[in-house]
Amino acid sequence: MSQSIPDVASLPQLENPLENAKRAASYRAVDENLKFKEHKVIGVGSGSTVVYIAERLGQYLKDPEYTEYVSKFVCIPTGFQSQDLILKNGLQLSSIEQHPKIDIAFDGADEVDVNMQLIKGGGACLFQEKLVSTSADIFIVVADSRKRSSKYLGEGWRQGVPIEVVPSAYVRVLHDLKEGLGAVSANIREGGKSKAGPVVTDNNNFIIDADFGEIENPYELHKQIKLLVGVVETGLFVDNAVKAYFGNPDGTVATMSK
Ligand SMILES: O=C(CO)[C@H](O)[C@H](O)COP(=O)(O)O
């Protein structure tokens, strides 16, 4: 069924104000950055905010003015949830192996500092998220305004830096993070009520959350962690995003650019 693209201001408010914030940021990020005639390969991230990125792409697909272009887009997922979002919105799913060069990618973040450095991996998808975002010519972040720190990473996101590790190396990495790199704490992420034992990522790895307090130099910390044997990737996304959209519950959106 064909439909015109809805204007976000004309849509009914969502029950949860935070969802309004996420929707407003995501819709505006797509509307302002997607070049329908130029972009062909689109990265779609993970988390609760990118749900609205996929939804907006799906709306464009149904609008006769854009169907011709959007039906030819190939979407590259950052994990299982993201793959599901692409399919549920009627978009074409592909893989990073088939499209190692991505035109534009959209993803959420757990924290964004004043220099637009990010902590990601709260949803345990950080390796594939980094693979996709660093393969993209343009990487756009979408988040609700709680994710914006007034200065350093680690200010608002207190769970620690997510780090994906090879399972057999987790004890060694925990030790090296605490003893070698001075982490205040480092813990394997547990599945909680939904799974006994550790969270297992889409790549069959474990996640360690390591608290380094406020992070003045994310690049240096990322480099040090990355050198530890057993570390696959860190949740510090440095010099990667070019623009961030922060939604507020009243539907207004603030932006930050590089
Ligand atoms: O990095 C991520 C998953 O690994 C997410 O992008 C991040 O956790 C933000 O999620 P949300 O949009 O639900 O706040």
C-alpha cells in the first residue's frame, strides 16, 4: 500500500516520552542525511533508537516518490536485532562481506562526549557496530538527550566501557584491565534473568564492562585495551561519527557536528 511520508510533527505522541525523543532524533537524522539518488548501501545499527531509523526507511519505501530509490537500497546490519529490523520494514538485507564500503550508517550510542567520541556496546553488538560504522563514508549517531555528556565519556554511562573478548581469554583480560590498565572495576556481563551465565554476543564472544571513571583520552585508552591479548574490540568509538542527533521528550532535536 502506498503512503506519503508522514511529517513527525503530525504524528500522535507516543505514550513514553523517551520514545518520542528517540523517534524525533531518528526521523530527522534520516530526513536530513539520506541522499536518495546517491546513497545505495545503508548501515543500520542496533538498540532501541535505531528502531525508528528502520521505521523511517520503511516509510520512505512506501512513498511513491521514493520507492524507486529505497527499493534498491541494500541495508547492512550490525547484528541479529538489526537484521530483523531491516526485514520487518520491508528493506533489502545484505552483508558487509558483499558490501564492504557503506555510503551512510546510522546507529545509537550509550554516551557521546563534547568531541563526539562515543561509548557503544550497551546492547552487546559493539564489534559489528564498529565494523559497519568504520566502513561507512558518513556515520550518524541518534540518541535521546540523556546520552550527551557535558565533558568526558564515563560521566553519564557508569556501567563501564564494553569490551568484546574471546571467551577463553576472559580471565586474563579481566586481570590485565585491572592490574595493567588500572580499571576501577571490570566484570563479565551476565545474562541476568534471561540467561544463566555470561551474555554471548552475535559473534559468540563475551562482554566485559570495565570502569575507568571519566575518560579524558578515549583514543589512548582504546589503543591500550585493544593491545590486550583476547580483546576483539572496544566500545570506544573514536573519531568515527560526523553528526549526532539528540532527541528531547517534547519532540525537539539538538544536533552536534564535526
Ligand atoms: O551500542 C549499542 C548496542 O550495542 C546501542 O547502539 C546503544 O546501546 C544505544 O542503545 P539505545 O538506542 O537503546 O539507547
